[in-house]
Amino acid sequence: MDLQKPPPEPRPPEGCLVTAVRIPVRIVALVLVVPVRMAWDALVVVGRVLRDAVLRPLGRALAWLGNALFVLPLVGLWRYVLVPVGRALALLAHVLVVVPARWLHRYVLTPVGHALTWLARYLVAVPARWLYTWVLAPVGRAVARCVRGLGRLAGAVAAGIGLVLYRTAHVLLVLPALALWRWVLAPAGRVLAVVAREVGDALGHAWRIAGHLSRAVGRVLGTLFRWIFVEPLSWVYRTVLTPVGHVVRDAVLHPVGQAVRAVGRGAREALTAARDTVRQVRADVRRMLFGDPRHPIPVDRREPSRPGTRTLGNSTTALTKD
């Protein structure tokens, strides 16, 4: 596998117009692009610092707070209140609405619909079929033949008119437009393409040069920032804040955490008791609506015992009877 880059394609020879346009355009582009590139790099650095130091911790805190204040209460409400109530209402609606509606459809609406379908067949379908076969179909065929003849005549007239208009438009519009494109617009487009290409190349070179300058300035500012702020703050964090944080963790946070865990255990026990109560109430409501469940009656499914086989010793036929 060849890892070397292919040699660049040779560019066509450039004229004096290209050389005269290139140098001024590149100088102006460099002067205009350097401040823009440095401002852009500064904004990128500030945005990264804000994202890592402010926005991400704030987002995690807001997510935890939203989960504790909204998601968990809503989940508990849905699981332990709305779902049991919805099931009870669905069961009640099935008993009060679905079963009567099914009976009405099966024993009232279906027979009436069948009767109306027999009646409509003999009063509407048969006369309509006769009318279509003996009246509408012959009239439609005649009208179709007339329309096809008129269409052929109109097509011939439109073709003649279209040919005349095409010839006229070709002479009055196409030939002048072709001459304008060939002798005016194409040369002007070539000149504008050369100018646009040189402007684009100049902007690219200026952007790359501005990037190198911006990186050098950024390294200098980063070194100064580390010397002035980062190293003193790191020293304060190691020598002052870390011991204070350990003291706060051992004296305040651990007792508070134990108290919160105790409250959580009490809340879980309360939720368990409430769930058992809801289950018992639901069972009582089902028992009041449908009664106690029927217990299946055991049925003896064993096969009857086969009688003993007859032998010559206990036979009672006439041949063996004494």
C-alpha cells in the first residue's frame, strides 16, 4: 500500500490578470481575517471553559433535582393510583357498556341489517344494473366515439399551431439568446471566475496564517493564566479546601445521609403497606361485582377396570359343563 501522497496536478499557466489580482487580494484578506480568526479562537476557548466548569455541573444538578421533584412523584402516582383506578374503571365499563353493546349488535342490529340488505338488493341493485346495461352503456359508447373524433381534430390543429409558434420563437428568441451567451456572457463569466478563485485562495491563506498567529497568542495567554490563577488556586485547594471538606464530610454529610436513608426506609415501608391495602380493596370490589370464584369439581377420569379373562377352568359353556 502506497502511503505517499500523489504529486499535485500541474496548474495551467496563469496570465498577467491573475498575477495582478492575486497579491492585493491576499494582502487585504490577511488584514481582515486575522482579527476575526483570533476573536473566533478566543470565543471557542471561553465556550469550552463554560461548558466544562459551569454548564455540565449545573445540568447534572438540575437533572437530579427534576428527577427528585417531578419524575419520582409522577411515577408513584401513575403506578399506585392511576393504574389501579384505570383498571377498575375499565372493568366497570366492560360490564356496563361493552357487554350490553355486544348483545345489542348480535341480536338486534345484525338481523335488521340483513333484512335491509335483502330489500336494497331487489329495490336498488337490480334496477340500477338494468339501467346501466341497456341505457347508460350505449349512450356512453356513442359519446366516447364523438369525443375521440373531436380530440383527433383538435390535436391536428394544435400540432400545426405549435409548429408555427416553435419556428417563430426559434428565430426571435433562441438565436439572439445564443449569440448573447456566446459573445457577451461567457467571456464576462470567465473573468469573474478568475477573480472569485483568487479571492477564495487569498481568504484560505489568510485564514491559515491567522490560525498560526492565534495559536501562538493563545499559548502565551494560557501560560500567563496558569501562572496567575491556576497554580495559586490549586495550592489553595490542596492545602485549605481539601482538609475543610473532609471535616464537613465527616461531621455533617455522613449524619445527614444516615438520616435520609432512615426516612427512605420508612417511606418504602409506607408504600408497601399502601400497595397491599390497594390490592385488598381491588379484590373486595371484584368479589362484590362477580362473587366468589367457582372451585372446580374433581371428576374421576380413571378407566373402568377390565373383567377377568375367561379360562377353561371357570367356563360355563355347554362343551365344558358337567
